[in-house]
Amino acid sequence: MTTAGTSNPTPMMQQFQRIKLQHPGMILFYRMGDFYEMFGDDAVTASKVLQIQLTTRNKNKEGAIPMCGVPVHAFDQYLNKLTASGLKVAVCEQTEDPAQAKGLVRREVTRIVTPGTVISPDLLDSKANNFLCAIFSDLKKNRAGVAFCDLTTGEFEVDEVDIHNGWGRLLEILALYRPREILVPADNYSKVDASYDELVKRCRQIARNQEGKEPHIEFRAEFNFDLRSCKRDLQEHFEVNSLAGFGLENLETGICVAGAVLGYLKETQQDILLHIQSPRKIPSDDKMVLDDTTIRNLELFDTFDGLNRQHTLVHLLDQTKTPMGARLLRRWMAAPLLKKEEIEGRFSRVNCFLENSRISDDLRKVLGKVGDLERLIARISMPHSNISDLVRFRLSLEPLPRFLELLQTIKSDVLKDFIEDFDSLADLFEYLESHILENPRVKPKEGGFIQLGINKELDRLSSLMKNGKQLIAAMEAEERSKTGINSLKIGYNRVFGYYLEVTNNSKHLTPDHYIRKQTLVNGERFVTEELKELEESILSAEEESKTLEFEIYESMIAHLQSSIQRIQKTAVIIANVDVLGAFAYNAKLNNYCRPELDDNPNGRNFELRDARHPVIETINPDDPFIPNDLFLDTRNNFILVITGPNMGGKSTYMRQAALISLMAQIGSYIPARKAKLPLFDRIFTRVGASDNLARGQSTFMVEMSEAAAILNNATKHSLVILDEIGRGTSTFDGISIAWSITEHLHELGAMTLFATHYHELILLEEQLAGVSNAKVVVHEEEGKIAFLRKVVAGYTDKSYGIQVAALAGLPFSIIDRSKEILNKLKIAEKKFGSLEENPADLFKESSVRENEQLSFLPAAPPWIDELRDFDINYKTPLQAMEFLSRIQKKI
């Protein structure tokens, strides 16, 4: 850093440099009175990020040092900007009172703030987790461990995956948790695995949060991932002799990452972290995996443009009233259930709240008064809490007895476990209510927050501070009465403190225990032991009171820490009731229905009556949404090839099917009049395509990569949504690929909705049992089209691309010329049977009218139009055979 070159650094700068060397790669917030100062390279970097003035220390001297600072009372907002930029900040506090320090004030780093270890409410999204992640692989065993811990809630989850066939499963887990910071060994991969760099790049892309921010990648030394030390640290922290109870005993790489995460948190927070929950293995057999592509294409948490988050499914469904509920909803959406009984359990609870709508409304009002219990107890359990955390916690506890009372009024067995397991924490509320003033000061070391009656000595000190003058006056009156000296008075000055003053006329009456302090012209000043004790008590009462209040504060924290597990359990139940109540609210508001689940192993049905897209139907109330039906079954009709124009509703139709399936499998009612749904093990989507220049992939490569991920992971129990395949290459190549993919999905047996402009694919209906055609209905009149947004059986051989281009506002000259070219292409195709065999000079004279341009072409056979007009959909097989025989005779 730039301070290293300073010729004669002051003792303070020597201290700064020493501490800075102990924390490389971090911005050092160096406490100096009411500011956190930054020096050297730290100041240069921070001033740019924070957009604050960069000045210099020793401005006019040799070795001037760049510096900048932020006020202590507002440092959170600056800290937020730094961590949001991926920077780490070491907070260096004054650890002794400057007024009592002999020489240089002692300073120490009390915590390190990184993107994954932020705890300030102002720096966090209350509706989303803030996970710290660690990744470690054993390439010899083809195993990789991954761990996630949210410091703000205490959630701690671990898994181990097979990486023999690549990083796919690991990346899927990252897409689910979207950590803000990822720890990886500094040397573990790069020396032995060339794919490591690609993994890191994919981690950055997949784990982007809703604001599009990539996670911070923290490279750690390999010893932090040592199996033996990590296992020992975990056992010591959770006070167990074995990790078998957590399901981790045989997960060697899982133990390594769990230990690394815990060690990193302790290192950065300088705390024992009592609120961190026991690690649990990430469940994989009862939850659906959603890959990043599906999450993005279905716009679950963010739109494609990242601008209209109100048009996402999470925005629609999130009618929760608590931060805990909002976070749980996002976890449910990212990992839908697979087991029918669990889904039906959620349905039953949603139905219970619907049937008791008045009570449910009252519950939601009560929940609106409950704060973030998870994050509040996490802050309270760590060293950086203050009185305002306790006040917010007390306010959050107050409504809980009413919450339980309302739950108990709902007479239903489906809520029985919630009611029996719910702890209203009334004792903690009463404890805080009796201890903390209604409007207390917020800094623990400044006092002024403890109620009277909690501690007798504190009451005495408070009385001294409040009634000091009255006590002096009472002593003065008492001394006058005892001595008979009516002129006696008690005074005060800074030199002698409190004193008894007697005039010369009365000094012969002073008692023997009076100690002469000062002789005046007109009298004498005395002190007594009792007066000195009172003086000492009054003058020291404030400091003693602050010290005693802080001791009481620490005992309060310890008392609350002993109930961490109770509080976290209560928070979980509140979150569940909140989400299920929100589902009921949505069902009533948006006219959703409870679907029937079909898990028949011999054949499943996917039936939707009057289904709607949950998000699109809410965007424009003035434009009524057109509902549609869908009928698929695993025996005779499980692939639907959908043709029709762009903007006609194909994508909406397919995505609403996927969203409805996902909503059902998280326990939500769905936007349809009636529904019977299979349970899907995966939902795959491939929608549109775009270049991924950062990864060096073209549109077609992205398209094929997404298709490959589907074909390599889909099963017969999956739902596959394909919105165009093969459009990024030549027509014949694209048709061939699309055809082959459809055949593969048919052989697999996966339920598939496939929208395409390759009309050749409609022939698959005749060749493959289980494939059906559907089309979007378009009304066409006098060259104009209207999209009816209704999907029916059948097919269309028109794409209406030019008409859609006209609707988009292309100039009329372009539209007219496009029609001319289209006609020429159609005529050429009639003549040569293939566009790729067109004469090279077909379009050389672009200004010549069509009949002149194509005059060299012979007339089309008379039977072509007759063949084109023959509608096979409305003919019997016998009629078709007779027609074909007649045409053959004409050829």
C-alpha cells in the first residue's frame, strides 16, 4: 500500500500498517474518534466506490498519504456499498477509552464484513437469504462437497455430489441457493483440473442474485478444508461425538466444506455463533431440482430484462406478511415437492385457511405485526447488537399469544401440529417488557434503558442521579438540626467538591467529626465522612449506573441466547403459516382451484380446464386473459406439437402449463377452473435464444447446450417445454435436429409441449403414436390478422411473420417488398421442390415486377392447387385414398 513508503510514520500510522498487514485484501475501517478513516490504497479504492472526497495526510510534507473517512453513526450505508462491490471490510475499533489511554489508543479488528457475512438489516434483502457457500472436491473420488450457511438466520445445509460426469448437479444446487459469497480452495483445482476456471465462471453466472450481482469468490488456503480438523471443529462447536446425527458422517467432502464455512464465520465475526443451527444434509429425494435455465425462462424470480420484477411469479405469489414467510416462499418455489402426500398436506392447510377466511384474515393482520424473529435473534446472539434489536424483538413477541389463540379457534386436524408445537414465547416477552424502558437509549454502554425495580443498586444510583440536589439539601437541613447552626450551608466547587460552610460566629458549635478543609475571612469550610460518601456516590453514580446497566444487558442477552432454538422453531411455524395463508389469500383473490394429483404409475393425465397464465392475467385488467384447455396423457397423447404465429400465444400457453405444475407442487392452488395434474420429477424449459458472448457461445450454441441439458437429464416423469429448436442454423439442419429431438423425447416418454415454425413437424402426428398437433387460432380477413389466443387441435402451415412484422411497425415499403419476395419463394418452391435449388438469378432484378421476374419459369402443374386445397383433417381414409389415386393419374 502507499503508506509503506512513508519515511517516518507516526506511532498511529505504524499501528495502522501493522493491523493492515494482518488483514491483506481488505479495506481497513480504522476508528479515530467519531470517524472510520482509511489510508493509502484503501482510501483510493474506497473513495471511488463510495464517491467521497479523497484527501491526504501530511499534505505538505514528504510522504503524503491518501486518506478518506466516513462518520461512525452512518457507516452502515458506506459498508453496504463496499460489500455490494465485492470488497471485504475489516472493522478496527478503539478497544480502550481514549480519555484513559496512556499514549496510543489500543485498537483491534473486531469483525470482518464480507458479502456473505453481512448482518446489518440495512444491508440485507429481508425477503431473501444471504448465503455463504463453500465448495471443495476430491477429484480422485469424483466427489464434491458444498455447504451453505446464512449467518443472519442460522440456517446451515450441506451436501455431497458426484462429479464424474461434470459439475451439473453442483451448479443446480448453486442456482437454488444463490449464495452471495463462495469459498473455494486456493490450490485444490487449478493445479489438477482444467475445468476449474469454467466452474468458477459458471458459479458467478448462476449464483447472480435478483439485482444481477455476481457472488464474491473467496479463494482460501487448502488447510481450511482439511477433513480431520474440519470434523473436529464441527463436533466441538455442536458438542457432539459424531456427525452421524446430522447425516454427514460419511460425506468427507461435505464435512470439509461445512467445517470451512463454520471456521470462516468465526474468523470474520470473532464470535462463537451460538445461533448457527445444526448442519443438515440437503434433501434431494423429495424435492424437484430446477436448473438455472428453467428458473430464468419461467421468470420465477426475475424477468428477462431484469427491470419488471412485478411481472415475476414470486412477486405475484408473495402475499406474505413476515420476512420469514417471504424467504420460505422463495425456498419452496426453487425446490417444489415430489411426494403426493406432502403436497396434499399443504393443499389441505390452504383449504383450511380458505374455509376459515375471517380467521385467516385476522391471522394475517397479526402476522403483519411480527418482525424478523430469525434475524433478530441472530443479531442479538452476536456481539454487535444494541438495545433497538431488543426493542424490535419485544415488539415481535407481543402478538404471538394472539396468533396462537387464532390458530386454536380453527377446528381442524391439519393444523394440529402447528398448534401443538407452537411456543408463543410469552415468558421472553414478559422478561423484556419488565426489563427495558418503553423508549430506551439504544447504545448498551450509554445506559438509560433498564426499568426501575430490576436491580436495587441500579435503583439507588438512578435515584442519586435524579435526586442529587434534594439529597444535599436534606443533609444540609439535617446538619443544621443536629448542630444548631442555622447559617450552615453545603456548597460545591471543582477544587474541593462538596463542603460544609460555617461562619466565624458559629464555628465554636462545629462537632469534632467535622474536618477543616479551608479557612475563609468570614468563616470555615469543613467536610465529613458522610458528605464525602454522598459526594462520591453522586459524582460516580452515572458511570456506575452505565456499568451496571451494561452488566444487566449482558445477562439479558445470555438469557435470550439460552432460548435460541425455541425462537427459531417458533419462527419456522410462523413462516409456514404465513406462506400457506398467502396461498389461500391468492386463491380467493384470483379464483384459483385445488388441483387433483395423478400419480398412477400405469398412466398419468395432465388435464387443464380454462387454465390461465398466473402473471400475465394480472398485468392488464382491461385486456381479459383468454383461458385454454390442455389434455395430455402418458399412454396416447404425451407430445403436443404447436404451430401458429409469433405473438399468437404459443409461449404463454406452454409456460402457463409449466408454472401451473410448479405452483401445484409447492402446495399452491392454481389458475384454472379444474385440473388434474401428474407429479413431475423435473420441469425443463428451452425458450428463445440469445448469444452468451461472455462464454464465447453463439445463439445456436446456447440453444443446443440447453437442449442437451434437457435430453441428458429428462425422464419419462419430466415436463419438457420447447419453444423453438434449431432456428439458429439452416432450415434443413434445424428441421432435422428438431425432428430428431422430438423422436428422442417420444422414445423417452416425457410429456412435452413443443412450439415450432417448422411445419414439417406436424407430420410426426401420423408417424409417432402419442404425438398430437395443436394450433393457435388466427382470424384472417382482407389481409389483416387477429390473434384469438386460443389453442385447439390441428395445425397451421402459416407463420404470419410478415403480418406480425407489420404490427411491430416496420415501414410499409419493407412489408410490401417482403410479400413480393415471399411470393417468389413460394413459386420457386413449387417449381423446384426445394428453396436450396433456386436459380442463382432469381432475385437479381429486384425492381422487376413478379410476373416479369419469374416469366422464365414454366407454369405450375394444374393439380398443385388441387392438392394444396385438399384438407386431410376433414376427409375419411377412403376419401383420401381416392383423391391420391386421382392425382396420380394426372401426373
